[in-house]
Amino acid sequence: MKINVIAVFPQILDSLNYGVTGTAIEKNILEIQRIDLKDYPLNSYGSIDDKPFAGSEGMIISPIPISKAISLVKNKGKVIYLSPQGKTLNQKKVKELATLNDLTIICGRYEGIDQRIIDEYVDEEISIGDYVLSGGEIAATVLIDSIVRNLPGALGNEKSLTNDSFSDGRLKGHSYTRPRDFEGREVPDELVSGNHEIMKEWKIANSLWVTKQKRPDLFSNLQLSEKEMILLQKYELAQKNLRKGDGWKYSWKVWKRAIKRT
Ligand code: ADE
């Protein structure tokens, strides 16, 4: 996939040279072309912005350097403008964008860009959340990172993708690694039971429970199978039955007790 990024401070995207995205670049799965708007100034002072009409606060990036930058991109593909006024990014949109061969991202700064650029060139305006960043470069980094995870061959283990939160509209749930006992807190017995069925069922139940607790909005959109509903009920029952002192721990004994009761 080739992603063109038009920005005032393209160096901010340097963090993409590390980790999964860095490896994707090395493996030629991802190519990023950065276009620095400062290379196309309006005047000999190097300005790329101008005062807004009707005198509101701040400065607006002029349409002239942006249209020049866009004209330099060979295969633009879909053109995205990152701004807090865009539609909020989610995993469904990320997966859709990951199917494209070419993408062009325009990053705003200051008080934004001239509306005529949006009207003329932009296919989609995207926000990464309901808060305001100082510029679109960090948002572009977030967007690109989330896309790259979904490119074939980008992750060492493709299974981690299906394991990701949101991959099926639910959160991933709790994860543990060694040691089994960390400062008196033990890994749930089910996960070390060695029984694949028990481990699988616990993961499903835990993922549903975590989604319900943390993101009731996502949970209410889930269509659970009968088995999933039973697993969640059992998990919830077991949570209620936790004795004092078990603390957060989801005990295998409690789970077994709960199963017997249902
Ligand atoms: N630029 C500034 N804030 C932003 C946001 N929330 N999302 C995308 N781009 C932005």
C-alpha cells in the first residue's frame, strides 16, 4: 500500500519507522511518501498560511500550497482530510481503508485548511476522536498504524489480528503472562488448566464481560449466540459468588460451582 501524507511537519511521522509499521516499510508492504507543505511557500518569507476572512482567530493553511502538493501525487487514491470535524474513526473504517492500494492524507494545522480544498479534493474527512490536536500529523500516524496492522503480511502472526479488540465488535478482554503469581495475584486457573475447551470458553466469557463492563454501547450491538449468553451468565454468576479475599481473582472453583448451578 502507498500512503501519501501532505503535512506542515511530516517529521512527526518518523515514529512509523519503528515496530510493526517500520517492519512493513522494510518489507515493502507499506510505502509512505511525505510531502512537506513548507516546500511550496506563498512568498519569499516561506508563509503557507494566511488570515481567515471575516477576521476570526488564528491562521488558515492557504489552498495554494496544498493544491500544489496534491498535484505532485501520482496516484492519489482516496483523499482523506484529518480534522476534529470529521467522522470518528473506528475499526470498520480502518479495515475498509486497508483494502486500498493508494491513500492520500492531508494533515491540517493552525485553524485548519481552506474549505475549497475539502470541496475540491477530499473524499472523506476523518477525526480520530472528540478532542483537538495541534495538527493532523499525529492523527495521520494513528490512522496509518491502525491500517498497517490489517495489511497482509504486516503482523508476524496473522492470528493476533482476529484477536484484536473490535475485530468482532467486542473487546479482547484480560491478558496474562508469566509469572503465574505476581505479588500475590494469580493468573486465572482456567488459563493454566491445560484444557483447551475451558481456556477457549473462559476467553469468550471474559471478553463479553469486559465489553459489557467497559463499553456497554458496543455490548448492546452484539448479537450473542445461545452458548455465548450462557457463558456470560455463568461468568457473571461466578463474579457475584466471589468470596471476600478472592478480590479480583476469577477462581476456577467458583467457575465450576457456577457451572453446576446452571
Ligand atoms: N486534527 C486536530 N484534531 C484532530 C482530531 N481529533 N482528529 C484528526 N485530526 C485532527
